[in-house]
Amino acid sequence: MIDTDRSAGRQHGAGRQHGTTAAAEPSWEELVSAALLGTERRTPPVTAREGQSAAAALLDAAAVSTVRRRAALRPAPARERPVPAPPDPRPPLPPAARRRLALLLADRDGTAGGHRRGTAPDLTELLPQWLTAAARYGYRAPEALLPALLDAARARTDLRPAALGFAGPRALWLARFNGEWKFALRGIGSAAALPGSDEPEAVRALWEEGLFAERVSLLAALRRRDPAAGRALLAATWESERAEDRLMFLDSLREGLTVADEPFLEQALSDRSRNVRGTAAELLSSLPGTALAARMAARARPCVSLVRTERSATDATNTGASGTGTSDTGTSDTDASGKDASWTLAVEAPRACDAAMQRDGVVHRPPTGRGERAWWFGQLLEAAPLGCWSRWLGGREPAAIVALSVADGWRTELHDAWCRAAVRQRDASWARALLGSPATATAAAGGTTGADGAAGSSRDLAKLLTVLPADERARWVAGFIAAHGLSDAFRMLGVCAVPWSEPLGRAVVDALDIARDAGSYPWSFSGVMGLAERCLDPGAADRLDMLTATPDEPADGSPGAVGYWSEAFQRLVGTLRLRATMRAELAP
């Protein structure tokens, strides 16, 4: 590259040698310095024409200097042309759906309806629903809307999986040219352009040379169609992967997990990363037939035992609510000698956490505020197969085991561990027993409790509900709302299948109507109202029209509350109708 300052100097020198009267031009640094300080504070090193201000003369000199500097540059070599975007064989969107997507992306900042007042639908919340619906039809994203789609995904992390899946392989190609879209290269994109099982060389090449997002997508796709092939692919490069990548890849084995994965997961129990070891242990313990599950069962067996206590029949009658000799927390019977025999669970927590336990996923150090023995006890029980307890506790069914009293204040720890085990092992019978009746279940701040109502419990009713079949889950939540209202139902509603079943939708709307009649403002229920806009069946819009009217304000109600409720119900009905229109636009 030519040194422009020296070149310009040589030109001026030549001019002087030929007898010209050209004055020395100011340097670029002098011009910049004068511009930064301002012409009022420093006289610029230029001569202004008649009637020209100092600032204008400075700008003219800068323009001339810029042209001179650029004219002395040699053109840079042309860059290599980028590889063309990969093809996306999915069908295009219908025209009406394409226009709808453009509108939703244009309003992604909520400028047209993102607020929670007024009757207009919240378009920012309709975009995730639109993406989910489009994914069911297998459409590809319009090329012209890919930048806006990536911008929307960058602004909202909850949109990224659906947005990248819909955007497809071209989004990954485009993300390489814009640093603000780097998240797409780390996320999970679409599997639309992934090689099939009949292309082993292409699969191997993509696994060894592809971006992380492409490798994760490839492994997930392989696990769905051929779990053994996916596991073999991961095992081939396992030792050379980074710890954080091993953790993500290992998590992909959840799909299609079987006992055939046990040897690989047993090997991962010796991994140098604690997080990888913990995930491998969790996956193994979710399979009751594995060697790890047997080891955990052997450790958990001495921790809980069934003991028989005796008390007089008179005492039992006085303490039993019904006078039948059966307590509220346990099972009992009265023998021939007049004594009441009651079965109780006794707990003996482990006194040490040895190296073998730690290899099997038991974390030695408890979190702040937890005792060591209770911490180890909970981890052992959540990893032990739930099917063993019926055999160990006299053949009792899960509901009967949960009903037994627990000695020495260990009931909460024991039941919480069983809840985690039920979620991990997807055991519906245990989840059903631990949930109990929706009328008697309660939710507490910082966690939830089951029918026993134990304070300080960490069990999570929403997670337990995910174990139940979708229709049973919806019925249970509908019963909970009918008994307790909406205050503690938000997370439970979030795990119910969409669109909500008719009984669940009716329970939610009835509870909202009751809250309106109570005279409170709707803002306390904005979260549930938002869920209703997203999850109610769009076909219910006509039936809900009656709720949009503004009734008389109750004498003891909050001022103006009925008007706000009317707005909220109008927005709900309008959103449901818009969702129905969107669904029709997407139909082939």
C-alpha cells in the first residue's frame, strides 16, 4: 500500500520545484484535532474563502484530504465469494401465513399491542404460537424474513428453539455473517437438511466437522430414528470432546434411552467432569433395571424400615378422628388383647458418603442449611427403583405406603425424595399417590406440598403432574382450581397440554369469572389470563362472548374493576379469534 502522506509531500515538493505557489496542505491529524476541539476554540489550519466560515473551510479541507488519501490507495484483492446457502426442501408458506408472519415480526417489540391494557391481542405472545403451529406443517421460513426472525430470536431466548427450527439450515448460514446472530451457531437448529441414515459418510463428516449446533441436531435426530447409531457416533469422539460439550451430548441420550445405553453411561460415571458424572448417574437411575439402580437400592434398603408400634385401644379411639382406631397418617388394626397395632416407617439416614457413592452420583457436600445425612438420604432414595418399596414394605401399593406415618419428623424428606424419584422414573402410580386428591393438595411458597401439607417441603406438584397422562393431568388441575382457585395454579397450568381440554378451560374461565365477581382488579391474574389467551381452545371464543359485557359495579368492589375485567375478557376473545384465523391461514 502506498504511503499517502509521503506521496502527497512529494507532489507538493515537485510543485515548488517547478515554481508553483501552492501552499503546504495541513496534515490529516491537524484537521482532525481542529474538528475535535471546535473552530471556536482553535483556529483551523486552513484559509477560508471570502464569506466562508472557518467551520465550512475546515470541512472542505477534510473532503479534499479524504479524496487525496483514497486516490493514493491500491485496490485490495477481492475476497473469496461465500459458499451459497444450503437448500431447504421444505414447502413454502401459504401467502396469507407469510403476511401474518411479517406482521408478527414487525410488532415483536410490542409497539402495537404488547401492553396489558386495552382490547387488542398481544402480538408478541402470538409469535411463539405461530412458530409452533408452522412447525407442525413442516414449512420453511421465507428467505426475506430470515433476518427479522433471527433478530426476534436474539431478543427472546424462549423463541430460539422454535425460531431456529423454523428458519432451518439457511439461518445457520446467514448467522456466520453477523456477529449479533452468533447464538444461532451455538443453539439447536432445524434437522431438515441433516443427512439421513442412508448417508453414513455424510453423517460422519458432519459429526466431525460441523458446527456445534449442527452436531447437537444430528445426534438428536439419530437418537430419534436409531438410538444405537446415535450412541455409537458419540462414543467415537467422546474422549476428545470438551466437558461442556460432553454434558450437552450426554443429555441428548434421554431420547430413546434404554438399558442398551447402560455400558456407555457406566463408563461416563468415571468422567473427569462432575456434571457429566451426575448426568450419567441420573440417566442410569431412571432405568430401574441397571446395575446402578441395584446399587442404589441396596444402599436405600436399610434407610427405611417398617416398624410396629402398640398403644391402648382407648388412646387410639381418642386420637382417631372417626373413632375406628385408624389414625389420619397411618394404618392400624386392633388385636385380640385390646391393643391397637400401628405400622410406622422408621428412617435411618446414612452416616457416611464413601467414594463408591460419589462415583454413583451422590454429591458429598450439602447445600447451605441442609444436614449431611438428610442430603445423602434424599439422593439415595431418589435414585433407588420405586418398584422395590412395595416388596420391602409388605406388598403395599404406593398409595398405602404414602399413607403410612413416618417417625421422628422424616416424613417431608422421605416424601420429597419419592417425588423426585417418581419424576425421574416417570412412575405414574407413585406420582398419583404423592399428589393425592386435588381437593386436599396445597401449594406453598418456595415449593409445594402434597396432601400431607408438610411445611418446608421442596416437592413440585407441577413436575409430578408431568408424569401423568395428559387427560388425567388436565382433570387433576381442573379439580385443584375448582377447590383452591387460581392463586397457586399458574405453574400447574403451564404443564398441561395445549389447547386445554374443555373441563380445564371451563374451570379456568369460571375461576376468572368468580374473581371478577369478587370485585378485585384483573392485574393479580394477568399471568393466568395470558396463559388462557395462549392455551384455551380457539373454538371457545363464541361461548366466552358473554363475559365481555360490563356488569354493574358491586358496592364493595374496587373502583373501575369491572371495566378493566371487561377489557381483559374482550382481549381474550379477540386473541382466540385471531388464533383461529392464524390456524386457518397455515392450513395447506
